Amino acid sequence: MPLGKVIRKYRKIRNLTQEEMAGRLGVTASAVNKWENENSYPDITLLAPIARLLDISLDTLLSFREDLTAEEIGEIVREADLRLKKSAYEDAFRWAKKKLEQYPNCEPLILNLAIIFDVHRIGQEALDEAEYDEYFCSLYARVLKSGDEAIRIQAASSLVLFYMRKKQYDKAEQYLEYFSIQNPERKIKQAQIYAETGRAQEAYKAYEELLFCDYRRASMELQGMYMLALKEDDRDRARMLTEKQRELAKCFEMGKYYEASCGLDLATLEKDTEAVLSIMEEMLSGIELMGAFRNAPLYEHMGFKEMSEDFLAEMKENLIKCFCDEESYGFLKDDKRWQELVRKY
């Protein structure tokens, strides 16, 4: 808030007229009026007496604070958007620049206004590109050291996109260091840079690795929802989620073993003999194809370790032991098909 508005606000809170305030400070009422209308500023020697008279701190008088509230930031952003729609870009930009000068340490405001004005200027050929480039990059760089991870990442992301637009891919790549290794956005942007710089094989590999991770993440999330549905005794929802897991495995080319195995738990819980035995057969016959995704076209640029025959044999042996568990599969012990299955493997 400008100094004049602060003086007016707290003068009224103290129930002082301009004349009363002027008399106590030893100035004219006209001087107070000019301060409040921002036609002039108080002498520096009067700042402390004004603050004491209004019962506020110097920080409050000078509107010094690190952050605006979320509501205040939202209001400024909305006004910025309105100004960009209704007035010339240069005029709206000057207004925004003054706002940032008033709140030089408010990182969310810096980031939001930088993004809005940076994006809005794209395609406006009449603007002095170099001048704006330097200014917006300086704003992004200012918040790169923010204590708020979300702000740091958004600023880094904006700089990556900025330098990609400029086709300065080496610089764009530098800002990927601000993303954690676990952040998929880092790999997505890296893949985009690979693609733009003629490194197609590396781009494919990066995208495929993301897809493979996405499958594992989505599978765990569906499994978590499935367990929650069982806890709530919602069998219909559990069946739907099991089917989604099967479709997911098929979509991501994980192979028949993974498509079948996700349905075993629910079929066993419901003691659906036919379904359980069919799934068991599919799983046992699909052991050799457990690593089918290694040869799937979807992941052809990834390097996987081969599964040894010993590992697959051990896996099959463990499955048979599991299927013989009395507590889980005791209801099958008199079934001839189950008996033959166990003997066969």
C-alpha cells in the first residue's frame, strides 16, 4: 500500500482530522493532504513521529512486508489479466512493474506476474524482445532460491521453456538441475530437449522410462483403491478396480501374467473355483512370459536385464507352493482340475 494511503488509513482509525494530525506534527493541514493524495512525501525526519502518532511501526508505515496474503495476490493477478485485455501491453507491463517494486520480496507475486506477462507477450512483434527477455529472466532467477519448492520448480520450468523457445537448449538443460531426479517433469522436459536436438533414440528411451514408471505407479494406486473397496465391503467396486488393473496391464503391454494375476485375490476371496483355477493356469503357463514387456514395441529403446531360467523356475515353484496353501485355497483340495494342475507343475 502506498505511503499516502497508509497515513490516511491509520489517521482515520485514530479518529484524527488532517488538521489535528498536522497540529501535532507541527506541519500544515495542506501538507498532510498532499501526503495522503501522494502529491508529496513527508520529510524523512517526520517518519518516526508519524508512526508514533498513528500507533504503528515504521515497517507498517512504509508497507514493508515479505508477503501479501493469497487473496491480495489473487486480486493483483486478476487486475493484471484485466489490464492486459483492455490496455496496451506496455501500459499493463509498467503497472505490473510498479507493483513488483512495491513488493520486491513477495515471491508468489513475482512468479505469477512474470508468467502472465511473459506468456502474454509471445507473438506481439512490436515489443522490444531483448528488453523484456532480460527482465523476465531476472524475475525467474530471483525466485530460483526460494524456500518454497513449488515456486523454485515453477521458476525453473519457466526458464526451461523460455530457453527452448529461443532454441538455446544447452541453457534450457541447465535449469533441469532444479528438479529432483524423482520429478517426472524433469524427464519429460529432458525428452523434449532430446527430440528438439536430434537425439531421437534418447528421447524415445526417456519417454518409455516414464511410461514404465507410470504403469507401476498407476498399478499401485489401483491396488490401494481395491484394498479400500474390500475394507468397505464394496465388492462391485473391487471387481471394477480389478478389471481396470487388467486393462492397465494390457494397455502397457506388460504381458499375460500381469493381466491375469491381478484377478486372483478377488476370485479367491469369493471362492469362485472356476475363476481361480483359470487364473492359476494362466499365471503358471505365463511364467516364461513374465518379462514379455522386455520385448514389447512400447519399450524397445529401454535396456532390461534378462530373466534367468533359474529365476523363472524358482518363481514357478513358489507359485505352486502358494497355490497349495490350505488357508487360502483349501476350498479347492477336492477339485480334480486343481489336483491335476498341482501335479502337472
